[in-house]
Amino acid sequence: MYRTHNCGELNLSNRGEKVILSGWVHKSRDLGGMTFIDLRDRYGKTQLVFNMESDPGLCAAARKLGREYVICAEGTVEERSNKNPKMTTGDIEIIVNKLTVLNASKIPPFTIEEETDGGDELRMKYRYLDLRREPVKQNIIHRHRIAQEVRKYLDSQRFLEIETPVLIKSTPEGARDFVVPSRVHKGSFYALPQSPQTFKQLLMISGFDRYFQIVKCFRDEDLRADRQPEFTQIDCEMSFVEQDDVLNAFEGLARHLFKTIKDYDLEDSFPRISYDRAISEYGTDKPDLRFGMKINELSDEVKGRGFNVFDKSEYIGGIVAPGCSEYSRKDLDGLADFVRRPQIGASGLVYLKFNRDGSFRSSVDKFFKGDDLKQWAEKMSAEPGDLMLILAGDRLHTLAALSELRLEMATRLGLRKTGKFKPLWIVDFPLLEWDEETQRYYAMHHPFTSPREEDLDILETDPGRVRANAYDLVINGVEIGGGSIRIHDADIQKRMFRALGFTGEQARSQFGFLMDAFSYGAPPHGGIAFGFDRWVSLFAGSETIRDFIAFPKNNAGRDVMIDSPSEISEEQLKELGLQIIKKGI
């Protein structure tokens, strides 16, 4: 027997018991005639005591143990004289009478502590050691707990967890596929799924009216803090539903998770905001509603007054920063530099101070007088003591810049409060988006998203104005998930493919199996896919998903621990019928 108890469960009620513990040496302290070792396992730490006077051989053996040695210790539970309230087992210690070294350890490349001296790349190279650290371990346990609550709730709502294939057919829409060559069918390739989209639709056609899966998905795209080449979705689909049915069902999931994970009660119903309204009022389809500071358009109020920047701009708009009229010139210059950053790309910043005495001061006083500035303040609902910040340029570009400025000001003013959550649904997305480079429309979500019924008449004549029966769940400025009501009519699906520039032959080649399935009685259906990794990081108050994945890739998409991706042998290439063409040859 390696252990009778774990290292996190013993307390004073176990005093006098003979126990066996196994784990890793966390710390060792030699104090004269005594040696103390903190033994660590997944559950916690327990202090072991070795006495040079009563058993000098055993104490000498204990003093030879290094950090991260794996040991088994037998002894008696006793009350500690110097209790440690920071340890769950801090009231007791084990007086050891037998010690077995199960495995020695080299000196770790970084300290296995809550705060470590290891940098990101070093810790990722030795990720199995990093996972021993308490914060990282708790992240993985946190992830497990959320997964279990997802399953518990969806099972209570009659959803079935059904697995779908990992080796599938490559499709040209969406992000790049990861492809897998076939040895048996040389020259042919599988793709790893970007999502189980077509399979969950086929499950609806099969009669499984409520499906879910916590599933790995793969996208060969540029990486960032909330993106990995392989990630996890909570993938869901329902039959015989309209949009309200889906939204209500998954508001229930959100409430369940917030209550069980955070003990946080969400409001009864989530606001629903159209895509157009979100862009106009917040500059983004992922607005943070924890604070106000909506964008106001000022184009009509400011054009035609001789100020070239405004007169030549398609759009002029601004936000009100409450209580900031006393910002210094240095503060304002800093904001101007912020909006000029390449990732934001505004040409400059116009400000208007609404002083507490009711007077106005702006950076464009030469062109606009008191009455003009007062009109701006009225349009933007500014009050004495506020600061108005205004940008101009192309409409969508300027709105996006104002969105970034809005978030920056909210951060500076402490309005993006942790522990406060404001969910909402974004609805009525455009069905299609035009790409100038390829001169064609692409599906904003995917080719199986249903158009709004009232917009079907203009699908061929004015496709850019067609709205999708689609929706995203956004919480605190983060898109947590998105979905849509699907096309279940074969004729509408063919029209959609034509709008996307597919010939009949191309559509048949890529999606013939789905088109055939539609002809055998497809029910109305719709669903949603949540970013499981984003749920996990949101509940932990983190902006990166990488910390909550057991074995993540780095920012270059590499696993530096196992050195992947890597080359394969000539023999393997030959077996697959592949040849590597070196760059420049």
C-alpha cells in the first residue's frame, strides 16, 4: 500500500492514527536535531517530522532527499506545536518511522512554487513540472468542474452527448483546415474539424432532437491570447426550435454555470441587441455593458463649418468620459497617442471639455464657438465636469477606434469591474460579408445559417442587406459563443450556395451528403457553439485561455515540450505518397 490518506485530508481528528502518505518532496528544513519535510500531492501538503535523537539513521536519510523526490512515508499523526494556518493540514504533522524513496529527481529547472522563477517558454518546455504548481493545478481542476456542470445541466434538459468524427472532409469556407494525408488512399486527405457543424445537423435529421458534445476543434489560423490551434467547444443543437427557444435554453445554461461556479445570480433575461445597433452604439459586436459611455454620432452637427478633418470625413462620433474635464494637456496627448497606435489607426483626437462652471474648452475652438459646443454636449448628453472625445474618418474604421477608446477610458476610470457580469445576445447579423480582394460574398458565420425569413426575397437581388437568423452570447466584451437557426430546406440551401459563388457542381462536391440528407425530411433546427476555454478563463478572471489547457501550444503554435510540429521520416513520406519541396528549390 502506497498510501492510506492523501496529503490534504488529515486533521486533529486523526491524531494517534498510523498512516501512510506518498508524494513529492516540496520543501525540506534541517533544524539541529530535527528535519521537517513538506510532502505534496494533488490534494495538498503535510509536514513530515524526522528526529535525529530517536532515529538518527532515518533522519540522515531524510536529509539526503532533494526537491521533487517521490517518497512514501509511514508514521503517526500528532498535533503540531507550531500550527500553520496557511495549510489545510497545518494543525498536524506525521512523526515518521519508515521512509521509502520511490524515485529520485533531478534539480527542477525552475522552482515548483506558486510564484516561480521560470519564464513562459521554460515552463512550457517542462509543462509536466509546471502542472505541479498550485495555481496551474487549480486551473485544471477549475476546468474539470465547469465541464461537469455543463454535462449535469444539459443532461437535465434531455440533451444527449454524442461523439462525431475527427477525420472528416476538407471544406473551403471559414478558417484554414489542418489536413491529414491518407496512407490507404494516396493523394487524398482528411481534415480535422473546425467544428462538428454538418454532423450535428445530420444528427437532427437522424431524430436526436437535443445533442451536445464537449469537443476538440482545430483551426489553422493566427494565434493570440484567447486562441489556440486546437480548442474546445461546447457544441449544441436542437430540433423543432425557433431563435427564442435556443436563446432561452442557453441562458439557462449560463445561469446554472454562474450560480454553481461563481455563486453569482444573473439577471432574469439577457438584453438582445441587433448587430447594427451594437456597431452604432459601441463600435463592436462584442460590447462590454458593465458601463455606459455609448458612442454618439455628430456628423450632422459638425460638418460644413470649415474644419477640414470633419468636412472630409464620412463619419464623426464620440464618447463622453464622465468626470474627466480636468484632464491635463499631457493626459489628452496620451489619449491622442493611444488612438494613433497602428492597431487602432485613428488620424487624431478632438476633445471638448465641459467645465464644471458650465463653460466649454475644445481643441477646435477656432472653428466652433460656444453655441456649437453646447449643441455637441446636448447631443452627447454630457454634463458639467465631463470630457467629450471625438474621432472622424471612415465609418466602420472610426467606430472600431471609438470602441477601443471607450474600453481604454473605462479601464482608466475603473468601470470594468471584476466580479460584475453583464451578458447580452447580439442578433440580426448580416448573413454575408463582401470581400474586396476576391470580389465575392462569404458567409459571416457559415453556409448553413438561415436567412431571416422576411429577407429571403432579396437574397439574389441585394444579398448584402440580408440578415441572418444568428446570435452571439457576449459577456463583458468577450464573445462566449455563437450560433444560428440552420437552413433545413434544400432549395434555400442551394440559393445560399449560389449567393456564395458556388456552382451546382462545387456545392454537390463539397456538401452533397448534406443536400441528400435534406431530401429525407429535415426538421427545423438550430444550435450554438460555446468556447469552453473562454468560459473557463472568464470565470477565473483571466484574459488568456492557455493557462487553463493542460498542454497548450505557444504563440507560434508549437508544443516546445514534445517539439511539435516536427519533420517525419522519408519512409513515412513515401508511404503517404508525399514529397517535401524545400523553399527556394
